Amino acid sequence: MATIAGSNEIPTCHGALDNLDAEHDYWLEPIDGELPADLVGTFYRNGPGRQRIGDSKYGHWFDGDGMLSAFSFTGGDRPRLHFRNRYVRTPKYVEETASESIRYRGFGTQIPGGFLKNLFQMPANPANTNTMYHGGKLLALNEGGRPYALTPENLETLGEDDYDGTLGRGDVFSAHGKVHPDSGDYINFGAGMDGMSWRGPRPCLKLYRIDPNGRVKTRNSVALDNFPFCHDFAITENYAVFFLGSIVFGNMLPMLVGAKTIADQISFDGSIPMQAIIIDLNTLTEVKRFETDPGAIIHFANAFEDGDEIVVDAMFADNFEANATLLDVFNPELRFNGGAYRRYRLDMRGSRIHHETVSDIESEFPTINTAWTGKRHGQCFTACAFDNGANSFFNGFQRVDFDGAADVVELPRGHYGSEPLFVPAQGATREDDGYILEVVYDGFAHRSELQAFRADNVQEQVFRARLDHHLPHQFHGFFTPDVFVA
């Protein structure tokens, strides 16, 4: 167990990077506190379930195999909570599990054996970043390829999903699609190639709009000058907003021929300004571009239209130092970095773009009540890193009202949290009538638990449900009011 430097008592976050090879299926009990009767549905999370295979560790946190977790709330007069976890059966997972060795390249992982082993081998899709239930499909998502479909009840892998042949082999599908609250359409994108030119591959953003029945009804591509590090975006009522930042890829030829990884070729260039690209949601065509100060935005909270302006709330970073940690996740001397909560205003009638800081607490993983997607939200919830001597990972969260007033929850030292997901109470009418669900790793006990807090008063913890084991740090989650228990 790694401990805080200079201490023999406070564990770091690194214990939660241990593999969870077992797949579980059980009811969580006893519960510390009470399960609410109006908390009904299934909370899915996705992330790397293992960072090692056999005697080898993966070369980057992004390369661990995707493992979905499902917390199912029955609600009603006698509410119960069920837990299940299962790996996505990608070819990478299946073959590497059988051989107990690295068989596929990744974002920062090479196949052992040298250059020839990696020659023309493209990075695998580990299906490990996010999940979505839409159009009757439960999807495991990673921007390294097409989505994987699973059965929502028991998380059995059905296979790659190409949306009835709409997604070709080269069509990637991001981990951060958005559901338009008015139409129910699922908007997603992928950073990819749109053919070849004399200069090489032509980079682009591929855009998709999928109806509530799971059919792709519109798709298009927008040409770019360079291959972007584009992980997330935001939508308003009428637009999609992409920020292409100062995190750039170098010459990708060494990666394509297998000499280097993507992570080797990525860097932060402070001389490159950020661009904001505005896309019309109906036609999926570009409307306008803005240019602003250098920086990077990894995750967005929300965006909405305010007269002639588009307002965008997002997590801003002025560096990509986090990549060093992601390449060496077991190093207790390194910490996982967050950013600053910024608000951008984009003048659609002119070219002016300006920003302000909403919260200066180091933050990431912003979430809102998704019913307010594309509308003026009243509050946002973010994972936070508090400097309490045990801040190797996110160790709390905050509720941030629109005007910047923050209410923070700091976890005890040696406990590490995750993305704080808002879940509406059944029959809710207010934006903040619901719960914040937070998976917390207890480094002392090497176990994880699901904690719930009142969204309208985050100082009020509603319950704690302890797992029988740890849950490796995961990336993102999604809640559906449908109850799925096999």
C-alpha cells in the first residue's frame, strides 16, 4: 500500500488502481443510512478494471480494459440496492486474458517485442471510458473505435455496434455524447480522417445525430487543420460547441508505423490558441469559429444560448502535466491533476469571446441535472482536489451555483472520490431535487463504497453502501430511471 510521503499512516489513491479481476453479482446490505424510496433506476459506471495483465503493466491509464459497474435501485416501500460488475468482452480483453500478456497496442502501450511487433498495428479500443443507455441500447464507449453494446440487465457483451451499418470501420464514436432534452436525440462525434490528400490524412470531426429509437438520422464531417485532442463537447438548444485546444499531436507517422505511441506524440503547445467551433445541430454543419487564449478543455459542464451569446461552462487547464501521471499511474510521487471552472461567452453576432472564473477550486468531472442540458442551469457538481496532505486524487466534490457560490464536501484523508453524478428524485420538479452519487475508495480498508448526498444540501449524507471489495478508479457514469436487475 502506497502512503503519503513522510507518513506511515495515510494511504494514497494508488491502491484503487489494483486489478479487480473478479466479476460480482450481489445485493448490498446492510446500508448505513436509508435508501430513499424515490431513488429508482440504474447507475452505470465505466472505467479500466485492470492496469496489469500477467507480469506486465499497461503503459497508460487509458489502456486498461473497460469494466462496467451497475448499481440498481429498486425504490418503493422496501428499497434495495444491487451491485454487478463485468468486463466488456473486446477482442483485446478476451485474448489478453487467455494469454496473460499484452497482445494489443494502446494509447500509451506497445506490444512487447520491438518495432516489428507493433508495425502497422493500430491501438485497440478498450471500451473503458463512459456508458450510455439510449434507443434501447446500453453502450460502452471509448473514442478509439465504435461503441460496444451490452445487455443492460447482466452486462453481457453483445459486440461492436455499428448502428445498422451506418458506422464504418474507420468511424470512431466518442465517449461523451449528449442527449438533447427536447428531441431525445443522441448527438455524438468522433475525431477521425476524411480521406487522403497529398499532405497525408485529412483530419476532421465526424458528427452524428441519432433519434430516440437508435437510428442515425443525420451525419456529417467538418474539416480541421490538424488532428485534435478532442474528448468532449457541449450542446445548446440549436448548436454543438467544440473547443480545440493547445494539446496537440506531433507527426503521427511514427505512431502509424508502430515506432511510438499516441502518448509519445502528444504535448501542450502554449503558442497555439484555442479554437471554438460552433455546429448547427439540425444540419451538422459549421456555423462559426472563435479564437481565444491558449489552453485546454477536457470536460464540459453545460452550454446554453443567452440572446446573441452562447454561454459555455467548462474545466480549463493551462498545461497537460497530467499526461506524465497517466503514463506512470503506480508512482505515488505523482498526482492526478484537475483544472479551473471557467465560463466562456461567445458573441454569435461578432467575433468576441471572453471568459471568467466560476470556481478556483481545482476541479474536474463536472455534471449537472441532464434535464437542463442546453439550458441555463442553476448548479453544477464537480470532483475536487483539496490540499489536505492526501490529495493524490480527487478527495471531495463541490456544488457550484451559477453565480459561483460553492458548497464543498471534503472526504476524510485516505479516501478518494470520483465523478459526482446528479440523479433526480422520482417525480422531481425542481432542478436540484435529487441526489449526488459518489463512488469512494477507502484506502485504509482497500474497499469502495457508494455514497449519496442530498443535491439541494450536499452536507447531508443520505446513505453509504459498502462493497465487499475495492472498485478501481473509473472515469464516467450514467443514470437511467429504468431498473435493471437480472
